[in-house]
Amino acid sequence: MHSGKKKIVFEVPIEPMGQGRGRAVAFLGKARIYVPDKTRKWQDKFLLMSSRYMPPGPLRGAVGIDAQFYFRRPQRLNKKKDPETKVPHEGRPDIDNCLKIVLDSIHPWFEKSDAQVQTVSMSKWYAEKEKLPRVQITIWEIENEHQGSNNS
């Protein structure tokens, strides 16, 4: 699954969040789209906290990503009868928006853009008891089957 040239694995101790909707405002007769402050601040914090894992050069070509989102466990799941292990998270934010905010945060890592992402696996959980919220990411470059096939 994770065969490839580069593989980056990291964890950021941050409460997962979904990508906020861009807002349109009129400025000098033209529509401008801006990112909500809460989204921008989360992206800046995530990029800063993950920067030590940034590859020395941009990720080139197709990449795969595995994203695990661990949310703070609510009080209703902290009773003695509740499992110590992670518990599936159902509900908002939508998982695709959780991935989108991460990808938009680390856009400098990509040669072109997050459109290079070809394969995705992801899941949402409430964190284990006594553990903090976090985002775990694995990114790998996907080998191009056609690379090196021209022996001219």
C-alpha cells in the first residue's frame, strides 16, 4: 500500500477541524473569496507544528495519504463502562472537510498542489481515554509504473 520513494509519517497534537467554507464579499465592485479566520489560524498552527516533517524537496507526481483524526472524547464516553480504546466518531465535522483542511495546510509540501493526491484512506475517532486529540498522517509518493520503462 505504501510503496514509493518517499514516505512521511507524523502526528500533530491538535483537535481535528473541518475546512471552513470560503466567504464571498464585494470589494471595489468585485467578489472576493476569503478563508474564515478560525480555518486560517488552524491551518497556520498545523503547518507550524508539522514543519519539522516537511520533506527537503517538494513531493512530485502522484501521492497517497492516510489520515487518522482523533477528537477529544466527550464526557458521555468517559464512564467506567466505556472502552479505553478509540471509539468511532460519527457526525460533524465531515471527514472530507477534515482532510481538506490538512491538505490546504501543507500545500507547500507539494510540487503542484493537493490535486497530486491519487489515493486516500482516512478515519475519524474519539481518542482513547486519557489521550489527547491529534491528527496522524502518512504521505507517500506513488511509483509511476511507466517510469524507467523507456530503455532508449
